[in-house]
Amino acid sequence: MAVTSKTAPVVTTTTASTAEKPPNKYKQAFPQYAAVSPFFILFAIFGAFPVLFSIWISFHSWDGIGQMKWVGLEQYNYLLSDVTFWKTIGNTMIIWVLSTVPMLLLALVIANALHNATRLRTFYRIAYFIPNVTSVVAITLVFGSIFSNNFGLLNAFLRSIGVGEVQWLTSPWGIKIAIATIVTWRWVGYNAIIYLAGLQAISADVYEAAKVDGASPRQTFWRITVPMMRPVILFTAVTSTIGGLQIFTESRVLFGDTNNIGGPGDAGLTIVSYLYQSAFIKNQFGYGAAIGWALFILIVLFSIINWRLIGGNDDERLTRRAARRVERRIAAQNAKREAADVR
Amino acid sequence: MSVERIRTAVGHIVLMFGVLVSLFPFYWMVVMASNTTPDIFSYPPKLLIGSHLFENMGKVLDNIDFFGSMLLTLIASLGVTVLVLFFDSLAAFAFAKYEFPGRNLLFGLLLATFMIPAQLSLVPQFVTLAEFGWIGSLKALIIPGAANAFGIFWMRQYAKGAIPDELISAAKVDGAGFFRQYLTVGLPVLRPGLAFLGIFTFINVWNDYLWPLIVMTDPNRLTLQVALDQLNGIYGTDYSMVMAGALMSVIPLIGVFLIGARSFIADLAAGAMKF
């Protein structure tokens, strides 16, 4: 895996149709344009147009059927002072932290153990990955029963060991913990597999060199493993941020109640749940569109924070990635040379 | 050596514990689906698999059009998968192996679309499809997802390394046009990549919930996920039946996954490394 990721970008050199220049290079490339066009056509209709259209909708008051009424920035004004909206941001953030932090830490532990394990590798990988391909609806129903207040397995367990029962599905924190647990359960294995690929991509020579230089395991971890895993950690951080901000199904299914999709006190109402509720249950299309934009801004904001924190200061992702690859290769070569010198 | 051995043993204990946590909800699903609802409500709870599985499954079939929903979901998943495999691999082949004016710009544009969350345009997408008269029809499930940026990006990375330029040159000398080159040189080499993208797409469409919830408005034409949610909404008190429904909806997919699990996981990890 390491080899392909390192060599892939370099292969661009010999490409077709450089020999004859005239007649018309655009006309000549017609088959290629035709080949890439389905995506762009579909994106124009179902992606770009709706995005622009949603700006327009968000400036209106509209129930989806009747006349659109221009209200200017009213929806956004209302959004900023809407207590429920801020609450959904808070809910989403809390659920996101409660799920992402244990998820990525556990993934790192599991990846490390998988990296060292020589037996049962395929079995482990499949077992850890199955949660991720299982439908969220089905698994939320299962977790819903495990967390159930009255007859849930978890409360039965707490009762049997003499600890008091917890009202998981009616208390604000219980609800969030339940949702975060479902998210964590589904995504730990996925992230572990990706971290494992990252660990395997680090050349053994680098570790060898560190050993020769007398680095302690802790130094090796912080000075070599973590920096070299940075792109992979960035990947998982960005994807779990984007995924975390879009949590919907878990909270929507957990309560099984169309009239109250956020659960008691809206404690499980996420940003996307609120968007869904506003637009498709209350038929406030304009407000739903405005929430969509708020969500977009949040995602961009958090992605930038992630890149700054983990990826360094350079904004140009592509060049940075290339630079990092070169760095990595140089580091590997140096390490190899050093190791050879010592021998 | 013995320290090494202890470390290995500890590693396996940690991993096995994780496996138990990973698989327990499935076991619990089977336990609940095979006992009666009063059994589930009792304290202490029944922890072993019971004998009412088929009875509960029968109740699911009585209450919702399970196989109808399954067929609909299957058609949608297969439809999207076939179209995605064709359109994405064709575009990826062109992006990876040919030089044409505006190529990098177009590819940059494609990458930029990653940034747009699906929910941003949920409302206008619904309005657009309503305008087309597609709400409630399979077209709403299949067409918008028929080509996607992730698949093209992923297949392009794959195609770059996997397809030798010499083969394309040779096909050209033989007088093959672009599409023939795609069919005879591209497709055969891309087959393992297509297997991954196919399973990935199929699973995603099969499990999708929000989009079908919004566009499949006809209560007689629901996807499996939405039907399952509805089963829970209406008969939520009959836990064992709902769990039987959940179990029935999960089994086919796990089957599909297990067929290609080994290479699927490796490919997914490799793809993330190219990010």
C-alpha cells in the first residue's frame, strides 16, 4: 500500500495523443469529454443547481407548494436568534466529541494491536469492519433496546451489580451517550483499518534507524509514528468531523416518533434532524434551506480547523501532500543510509 | 523472547475483547428476534437464543411488504451500482490515461464537489425532483447517484498505477477508438477496483436512509430501511418482531460484504492512504 501511494502520482508522464498537434485539440478530445461528462451533467442538475437554488429558497418563506414570499435575510436573522437551532448545534457538538474522541483513540489502540498480530489477521479485520457495513437503522433499533430505560440490557446489568439504573433514553446526557455509542461502535473498526494501513506504510528502516540512534519507545512513537501518521490522522479527523456534523439517522430512529424526532426535550435533535424537521415535517422550506447553509459553513469551518491543527499552515493541500511524500521518502532513505553506516 | 510473547498475548486479548464488542449487538439482535416480547421485557433478561424466530419473522411479513421493499431496495442498489461502475470507470480512465485540454481544471472541479455536504441541497433537490415528477419513483433513488466524485477519484488513482500506457498505445496502433480502448484495455485491468467500488456503492445505497425517507413518499413503495423504521414506529412495542425485521434486513447485506470482505477492506484502506 505504501508503495502504490508513493509511486502513483509520478506515473502521469507518458500519456496519449501528444504526437499530432493540429487540427483541433478540443475536437480531438471529444471522446474524453464525453467520458467525463455524465458526472458533470448529473452534478449540474442534482448538485450545483440545487446549491444555487437553495440560496434563493433561503431568502423566501415557502411551504413547498404555495407562493414563494420574499423575506430577504429574515430566515437567517431568525436562525441566529432561534434557541432550538443553537441547541441542535450544542447537541451535535457534544455527540460529536463523545463519539469521535473515544472512536479515534480506540481505533489507534486496535490498529496498533492489529499491526503487531501475526495470527488471525483476516478474521480480526472482518470482525472489526462488519459494524460499518451494517445498516444504521437496524443497529440503532438494537442499541435502542440495549439502552432502554425499563427493560434494557444495560440497565438490567447495572441492576444486577447493584448500581442504580440510568434513564438513558429520557435524560439529556443519557440520550447523547446512547447516540455517541452507536456512532462509535459503527466507526471504530473502519478507522482502525485505516490507521493500520498508515502504520504499515511506515518503513521498517525508519524504526530500525531510531533504534540504532537509541530512541526510547515513547520517543519513537511521538517522533516517528505520529508525524508519519499525520496525513492518515488528518483523513480520519476530517471524515469523522464531516460525518459527525451530519448525524441524523441514529437520533431519528432511536425515538421512533415522527412528531418528536429529537427525543424528550429535543436532547437528541441534531442539526440535520432540525433541517429535516423544519423542511419536511413542518414544511418550512425556506428555513430548512437556511439551516443547510449554516451546516455548510460549520463544515467548512471545522475542516479548516482540522487542517490547521493537524495538517500545518499551508493551505494548498495537494502541494503539501506531495511535499510530505518527498519528505517521507527522504527520511526513509536517510534512515536506511544511517542504518547501513552503523552496520 | 518471553516479554515478546506476553506482548503478543496481551495484544490478542485486547483484540478479542474488541471483537466481542463488535459482534455482540448481532448476537443480541438474534436473541431478541428469537424470543417473545414478554421474554425480552422480563427481569432477569433472557440471554440465550430462543425458539420463536420463525414466528416473529412471519409477523414481520404479515405487517409490512418486506419482500416488496427488499426488491425495491435491491433494484435501486443494483441500478446505482451498475451505472456508477460504468460512468465512474469511464471517466476515471479518461482522467488517468489521457491528456486533454482542461483536464486538470475539470478534475479539480470534481474534487471541489467533495466539500459540499449532501444535506446542504436537500430541500432544493427535493423541489427539483418534484418538478421532474420523480418523487416516489425509483428514478429518484437511482439517477441522482448514477455517477459520483468519490468513485471517479478512487478509480483514477487505481487506473493510473494499474493500466500500462504501452497497452493503450498498442490498442491505438490497432486502430481502436477511445471507447474500444476502454473496453479492451481499461476494463479488464480495472476489474479488482470495480469489485471494490461495486460493493462499496451497493452497501451505501442499500443502507441509505435520509434520501429515501424524503423522496419515497408512497407508503407502498418504501426501501427496506424506511420500511424497517416504519415497522418500529407503528409496532414499536412488539420488540421481538421489530428485531426479526432488523435481522432480516441485515443478513443479505452482510452476505454481500463477506463475499468480498478480504480485498474490500484492503482496497478501502489503500484508498484512504491516497487522500
